[in-house]
Amino acid sequence: MRFLISLVSSSTSIGHHLLCLSRRSLTKKSPFSTLIHHKPPPGMATSEGSLRRSLAEKQSSIESQGKTVRALKASNAEKTAVDQAIEKLNALKLEKSSIEKQLQAAVSGNPDGSVNKEAFRQAVVNTLERRLFYIPSFKIYRGVAGLYDYGPPGCAVKSNVLAFWRQHFVLEENMLEVDCPCVTPEVVLKASGHVDKFTDLMVKDEKTGTCYRADHLLKDFCNEKIQKDLSISAEKAAELKHVLAVLDDLSAEELGAKIKEYGMTAPDTKNPLSDPYPFNLMFQTSIGPSGLSPGYMRPETAQGIFVNFKDLYYYNGNKLPFAAAQIGQAFRNEISPRQGLLRVREFTLAEIEHFVDPEDKSHPKYSEVADLEFLMFPREEQVSAQSAKKIRLGEAVSKGTVNNETLGYFIGRVYLFLTHLGIDKDRLRFRQHLANEMAHYAADCWDAEIESSYGWIECVGIADRSAYDLRAHTDKSGVPLVAHEKFSEPKEVEKLVIVPVKKELGLAFKGNQKKVVEALEAMNEKEALEMKASLETKGEVEFYVCTLGENVTIKKSMVSISKEKKKEHQRTFTPSVIEPSFGIGRIIYCLYEHSFYMRSSKAGDEQLNVFRFPPLVAPIKCTVFPLVQNQQYEDVAKIISKSLTASGISHKIDITGTSIGKRYARTDELGVPFAITVDSTTSVTIRERDSKDQIRVNVEEAASVVKSVTDGHSTWADVWANFPHQSSGSAED
């Protein structure tokens, strides 16, 4: 995730376990989750324009009929004629109301109009904060926007997600894991481009000085108009949708022009806004007491891997391909953070840099994911206003939609990772970057986007970044970050030789000589040969120097370009890098939403919150409840607790006198998948959270049964088939 501000499973049994957690939990849908997942019926999305036109025509008919009614009354027409005219007017108003409801459903994506995404989100957030999954940082001092603390269950979920990430990627691929400092010298981030380019466009309230992110203001304005102003024309709605589609590609001037055209003001005060201007998102600091060594809090973890490439390559036996991985904190000084855990100023990234020969991007394990089929959103479908559709990964790679096998392999592994965590596969898509989103050096980029109440959220970026990063650090540091391929026999190769004539370039460009020399030496073969041909025919050529941001005139006397034949014993090249970058906080928040549902209590007098976490990520795997306050039962509960601890199963023991139903409800709200209830000294019941089914097992077996299911060695369906069933009775909920 660079300048965006914005798994065949390693254990088959774990995958099978997650898919078969309970007999009913996979099909049960809550009122909230079912409604919020509704998709518009066929044709709904494309009918929005016609609905707006119908609404405008109906409004015109109402106004015309209203005039007719008033004219009849003014002329003292017969009561029958007036009544008929009023009846027609009322019928038109009813038709208008019906069209408004259809239009509202079309723009909101909820055809029955029965769900409010904000209400669903608030229910989730209230539960998360009340149960201390996360809370605003420095709360007693009114907090700081964009900073959050993870509480005990939140820490446990995060730890489980990262543990599975390590298992699924680092262990499965034999990756080299590193841990680099958060404080980064300026020279490193200057080389990577962050110092110059890691910016967002900002506007200020001209009276109060409050800052806002310009593209967010424009995005909110357009969405508000489309979704809530049903009176705007179909043409105006189409225009606003076009603005949303090209938002990431608008310059500061274009953004400013749109803000002025729409008469936008500061959302809090309605004061005028300044013109947009760039704001660098990195936190600046200095290293050492003198303040003479500038640095930054890293905005990503990847640069630590790139600058260590030479040592990691040596550690790997000078062999490609190999991957390095890092989990760590990153920092971005967001202009106006919002959306809870989705946009914060300090967050955890898990990034992989897979180094590969640019001439061979095949992957030995690609066949393991090639048959996966999931929602993909190639750029062609985006440009033609189509929707994401299920595509077999192997088909996407073979057709060139996905650039190469290694990129495809990691897309497949990311899909398996997210779905094994508990992300709904029907609300997960892989969107290809449009041409205007991609960096000029990137070969291909895809984002794993997860649908939430905020819309589609980018949670993982998977990019083929070519050789840009290693070349940038090679140029800046002077240390060659390259790989070698030794030939069994010497090869005669024809090499391009570019020799800038520094004396001539110095006379012509003076202080800019170095930048022009670097740009000439960085030309690829095609560019160099085209320049050579132009120089030979015309004597001079216009040449763009990106570090100057302008064209310069290169004359024949300033550079020598030729091809020479040489014998080489090895090939030296800069590796390409495939980079999957995971926003852990974003993934966790989407997991919270996908796991949350509400169900009625047994009495039907209240709605109970439940998090449907797979055991893999659940903060607590099991609870132990003595049915009543009884010393013998409490002693059995302590014995079971010791067995669970010895088995490495996180659990909670509750010996309060609260009713068993309330204790079940409390732990369901934490997402605990299993509860052991002690109701005798020889045997206990084990209850599964989502189905609420219970089995009876001997005290000595309780810990091993729970461990078997939570570790994925068996499923709830297996233990349901092998142990006696226990009626939940009147105590349940």
C-alpha cells in the first residue's frame, strides 16, 4: 500500500473445521446481517436513471393537475368535476410516493427499505466499545481523533489474526521475517518517493482554520446528493457518479473547481473553503538531540525490507525467488480521520515482499489455487459500469487479466486467508486498479475489498511493483541491490551502452547536470535506440527528465549510445517484487461486521448480540460455568479449567450466581464459540454458540473435545454425532 491513502490452507483440517463449525451456524442469518446483505433485484441498479426521470415526470404531472384543480375551484365548477380532479391528483401523489420508495431502495441498495446501515453500524460499534474490543485512546482527556486502544478481547482477536497470518503465509512459504525500526531516516523515504509524493489534498475553513480532506468532502457531497436528494435529475445523478468514479484522478485545480461549482462549504460552520493544497501525511521527527538528522515515523513497513535486500538475498543462499515479511506499526497523519478503525493515525500492517526474476514470474504452487473461483472486478468491467463477477483464478491468469502466476498465486492465498478468518466470501471482491490509479512502474495491482456498512473497503493491496523500489534505493545509496544468474557456459550478449558526455551536459545544464545524466543512464533499450535514431537524423531531441519535471534538449555531442557484444559468465539484474500488503485493523473491523448478528431471547422480549467468530479468531475459545453456586461444581470447574490451560485453550471461568441463560448471552456477545456447563460431578454439557446445541461428555473428556474442535482436528458436526445430546431446557437464554 504505497501512495494509496486511501490460501489453499496450510492445514486442510483447519479449513474443513471452519466450514463445518456447526450444523446451523452457517445458514442462520440475523435480522441485521440478512437485511444489510441484500442485493438489489436484477435491473435495479440500471433502473435508477429511469426512476429519476419517472419521478420528474410525475412531479410535473402533479403540478399540472394541481393547476387544474385550482382552476376548477376558481371557476366554481361542478362538485363532481372538482372531486374527480382531486382524486386524480391524489392518485398521482401516491404514484410519486411509490416511485420515491423504489428510487430510495435503488440508491441505498436495500430494496425493501427495511434496514438502516447506520443503525446496524451503531449496534456493532456500541457492542464493541461496551465490551472493550476497542475504545477511543485517551478517553478521559476527550480522546484524539484517529487513535484507538484495543481492549482485552480486541487484543486477543488481533493476536489470533496475526498468528494465523504467520502460519498461512510466513510458515507456508518459508518467508524470512524481519522487524525494522518505526523511526526512519529522511534519506530512505526520500529515495522511496514518500517525502515528495506521500500527500493528500487538504482544504481549510477560511475563518476557523479547521482542516478537511478535499476528496472526502467532495465524495460525501456527491453521495449525499445521490442517495438523499431524490429530486435531482437523472443527468445530474449521472454527472455526480462520474465525479465519484474519477475522484482519485482529480488534480488540486480540478478538485477546487468542483468544490466551487457545487457551492460546497465547511461542513461544521458553513464557512468558505480554501483552495485544495497538498499535505504530507508522514509524522516528522529528528534523530538525536542536535535535530540535524531528520527522520519520519514510517508510513509503511516495506522500506525496511527493501534496504535489507542484499543481506536477505545472501541469507537465502543468493537464490531467487524468496519472500520477506514484516508485521509492525505504521503511522499516517490523517487530515480528518473518521470511520473508526478503518482510517486511523497509527495502525498495524503485515506486508510481504516476494522477490522474483522479472523474466520468470511463474510460481511452483500456483496450481494449488488456480481452480479457486471468487468475485473479481477487472478494470474492463469497471470502465463499462458492470459489476464484479465470479471468475476462476486460472482463467483470469491465462487470459492476462491477472498479469502473472505469482501475482495470481498471492491473490488466491489472500482469498483463502480472509475467508478462513470469517469474512463472507459473497462480500469479498478483488478489484483491479484502473490505469489512472496505478503507479507508472507497476505491472498490475489488485485490491481485496470487503463490503461493510461503509461500502467497499480496501483491506489488502496485492501489487506487482516491478523493480522500482530496489532501483530507487540502489540509485540513492550507491549500493547495488541486485541478483545474479550464473551461466553454465559463457554467453555472448549484445549490451546497450549509454555514455553521457558530462562536460557538454555540464556546460548546457550546469547545476542540473547530475539529474540529466541519471535520466539518460536510466533509459530502457527502446527509449535509448529511439533517441539514437533521432540524434543521427536531426542532431537533437527533446527529452523528459522526471526529476526536473520538464523537457530538455539533448544534442548529439552530449551522449553516446551504442551496442557492444560481450561474453558474460552471469546475468546481473534487479529483481521484481510482488507485494501483498494487509491493513490488519481494517480486516478486523470488517470481520466484526461480518460476524455480528442479533437474535431474540427465548422469551422474545429482547434482542441479544452475537459475534459469530470462528474458533480460529475468537478472543476466548471456551467458558466454564458451574450451573449453580455449589462447592463441588466449582471444584469440577477448576479441574476443567486446569485441563484447558494445559491444552493451550484460552477460556474464562464464571462462578457468579447469575442465571445460566444470562451467562450464555454475555459470552455469546464476546463471540465465545463453546461453553462448558458443570451440572454434575461426573459429566458436563458443552454448548455451541450459534446452533445452541449441547452434548454431554465426561469431565475428563471436556478439555480434549473442545481442543479437538478449536484446533480443527474435528468439527462440531463430528462431536454432535459421537456424543449424547443434551436438551437446552428452560435455562437457555
